[in-house]
Amino acid sequence: MSICYSWSFPDKYSENSGEVNRNWKDKPLTVLPIIKEVMESGVRVWIYSGDTDGALPVTCSRYAINKLGMPIKTAWYPWYIHGEVGGYAVGYQNLTFVTVRGAGHFVPSYQPARASVLFSSFLDGKLPPSARGFNR
């Protein structure tokens, strides 16, 4: 599951929010309580960010995830595809955060092969492959 819209910042920080977002008056300022509720119900949540995404950069995603205050189960590590770094991943209880190297806001359109590894890992219930091909 990718939750990557309006993490926790009011509209004045969302330059690309568009006409609908500017006129949506009853929207929440953050999706973090929803993410926390989903995680607490036992659903695995994956959040991913392209590392060249100017709309929602990796730093924004990391900041928001850190606000949840969860302990890290699997420390940051590089994951691999075809012998090269595809991005980085970190695991928490019921939440995984993955970056995709060379991808912008629409990860699958920028890096389809890396996105395929990301989605396959999610469906398999495993973290993305580490050590040049071995899953954690």
C-alpha cells in the first residue's frame, strides 16, 4: 500500500495540489492517524518514494514515518536489481518504507523494473532483495 499524499503539511506547502485540493475544505491535514490505524489492525503497509520525486521527496516520507514513533525491525539497507542498487529499504512492525533509485513521483513510469521488484516483494511478504539478489 502506498500512501503518499498530503502527509502532514497544510495546503500552503502543496504547490502541486491542484484546483480540487485547494477547494477541498474538510480534508485532514495528515494521513498519519489512518496509517497507524491500518497498521494496528495487522495490515502490512508499504510506503515508497522515488528518490528524485520533487512533489513528495524521500525526506518528507521519512519525516512523516518518524512521527509514528515505531521501532525499527530491519535497519536501512540497499536493495538490488540486476546487480545494482535499486534503492533503500527499512522495516518496522507492519510497515516497510522503500526508496526507488532514479524514480520520480510516478515510480512505475520512471523505473518499471525496479517498481516490479518492489511490488513483487510486497506481494511475497518479503523485504526487497539485499546482498545483490538474496531476500531478507
